Amino acid sequence: MKKIKVELTFPGKLKEEAIICSLCKKFEITLKIWEASFSTDTGWAIIILEGSEEELKKSLEYLGEKGVEITDSQILP
């Protein structure tokens, strides 16, 4: 199992979508919200994802496809 810390920026157009919830349902990962803030215009979150390398890769691709900007990511010990 791998663990990564990911910083995300959400455009306002996604405010009605349950993207973070969908990650846990669509992929075999564990997700922890480290820190987050959302408004009507934009939002950001720092999350910790844990899972197999393949599931993590699919999760990040899904976020990109949805229009979520991944501003930083790092592998955790």
C-alpha cells in the first residue's frame, strides 16, 4: 500500500458535485481530509490517499478528468 498527500483546487462549477465522496466509492482507496476550505467560487483541499499504486493513479486521473487541479502531490512514508 502506498500513501500520498495531494493538494487540490476545485473550480466553482464543481460545487454541486460530491467528488471527494465519489473517490472512495469508485476506487479502492482510503481518504483522509487533512485540511480544506470551500466557498461559492472555489475550494481547496489537502487530502491523504492510501491504496495500491494502480488505484491511486486512477484516482488522480479521475480528479483531473473532473476538472480538479492537482497543485501538489508527494509520497508519504
